[in-house]
Amino acid sequence: MPELSLVVITCDAGAQLAACLDSVRFAAETLVVDSGSRDDTVEIARARGARVIEQPWLGFGPQRRHAVAHAAHDWVLCLDADEMPRRSSRSPSAGPCVSRVMPRSRWRGATAFGRWLRHGEGYPDWTIRLFDRRHARWTDDVVHEHVVADGLVGRLDGDLLHASAESLDAYLAKQNRYSTLQAEAMHARGELLLGSADRLAARPLRAILSGARRFSRRRGRSGPYRYRLFHQLLQVRQAAGARAAGGPSMTTLVTGAAGFIGMHLALRLARDGADVVGVDNFDPYYDVALKRARADQLARAGVRCVELDLADHAATAALFRDGRYAHVAHLAAQPGVRYSLQNPAAYIRNNIGCVRRGH
């Protein structure tokens, strides 16, 4: 294996940095790029022989790219200050690969989860951290950055331990910061959070089961994180629309608003100051009285719930023509696997026929 540089980006990482640097004594060079630490991070790095570069924060991807560019060697091992390789990942073997992936296991501190995560997507969280910078590079994403390799990607034995010893409050606050950064980046790229309404309506069961599986297995970027990202993407876009128009933000339309999820999403958006209109056809598959009660609850919160069948194209076109909708949260769907077998025509009409391109 050629000589490599250990590259670490830091900010106020004095509590974790020593263990990280001590775990990679085999590196020919240790480079720490610091973005304004106010603790003893820089002193700890220099005491362990690291070369320190001070660089104001550029965002995760650009900061890592800047750090890699200043390494002395082409092969780089990029770590965070709270990460440590364990076992044979310390001695990578030679081979034709331009980068190597290792499984990362996460630790959440005693006040949060209190154990190493070794299930679902908490482990193994495969991540490329060792690579030849001539053939691989970090993306420019300001958050959720990753390494893109031009050639073969091999595997390293052992684990990359991510000792994120933080409280539950700190963990949730970090997820909130990350989702805000990702929402702003997605808005700048003109991206939507979810797939097209056509795909969602055409494959409702697959979407529901897939979402439930990810919610049960993933550690944060699904479930609450995904909702928060969706919510913040709406906020970013509404704020941008308001600035561009010089007036109030446009309205968010929530379909299936009398359902459990639709009602709670509409209420949350309304509580956060969004202008929301709900739509529901009050299908008798579920208790209509319950749906009416939810619509009344929405009305008390200032959310108007329109009774409308989305399969009625004329009525749906009129709804969009009369409303000034910046965003649509499309949650309406005909539920029930058994129902789809008993009455497939109605199931297809309600899930596929209700959506047309352009809505």
C-alpha cells in the first residue's frame, strides 16, 4: 500500500480528536483542517505531530475537498474527529482498487441510545473513506456529501467506529440543522423531495411498504428526518416565493387531508404559519364520521378542507386553476390490498386515474 495521508476536518473537536489521531498512527502524514475551533483542538492536533491548516467553514463537501487537495500524498484516509478504525482496517492490502469502503458502526451516547448500532442501516453503514484522490473525490454537497470513485471500489475488513457521544437533544438538533441545509441545497437545485405524483399513485402499496420498512430500519434520514426535510423544503420554497413575489407565500395543498397522516401534516404546517388547503373525497372505506370530525378539526385550525374526488379531472383542474398552490403533498390513495383484489377497477381509478401529468 502506498503512503497515505490521514485527513481530518475539525471544529471544537478537542474531546474526540486525540483518540481519532492515535488510532491511525500508521499514516505517513496527519493533516487537520480546522474551521475556527474555540477549544484546544488545534493544540491537540499539533501535539500529535499533525500539520494544521485553518480554513473557514465551506460546507461539508467543499471543506473535505479543500482538505484532500492539501494532503501530501495521493492516497488519503478521511475521518471525522469522532471516528476510529478498528482491527484489520488499519492495514489495507494492495490491489487495483482506487478506493476502499468500510463498514461504519455508530455509537450514540449514554443519554441517548447507549450502544453501538449493529442492525438495519445503522450497521453496516458502508462508506468510502480511503481513496486515491487522482481517481476519486468528495462531492460538493454541503451536507450528506460522499465520495465518487472512477474505478473499482474494494472492501476493508474491520469497522469504522463513529463515537458520536451526544445527548438525544443534541442529536435531534443536529438532524434539524442537516435537514435545513439539505432543504436549502435541494431548493437551489430545483429538486423535489418525493418522486412524481404519477409514480406514487401508480405504486401506492409499494410506496407505503417501502416507507414503513425504511422507517423501521433507518437511523434518522427516514421517518422523522424525512418529514422534517419535507417540511423545511416547503418553508424554504415558500420563503423564496414570497421574496420573489414581494408578498405573502403561496398555498400548500394537502390531498387526503381527512386521513390520519394528512390531517396531522396539515395541522403542523398550519401551526408553523403555512397557508394550507386540504382535499379529501371522504371515501366510505374508512369511517366517514371520523373523517368529518377531522375536517372539523382542520377548520378550527384555519385549514379549509374541500370535498373533492381527484378522479374528477374537471373538478381537479378547477381546483388548481382557482388556487395559487406552490406545493402539493399528495397523500390521497385508496387503501387495502384486499380491496384491490375485490374491486380492481375502482382501485385503479382511485390510485392511478386520479393523477394526470401537470397536476
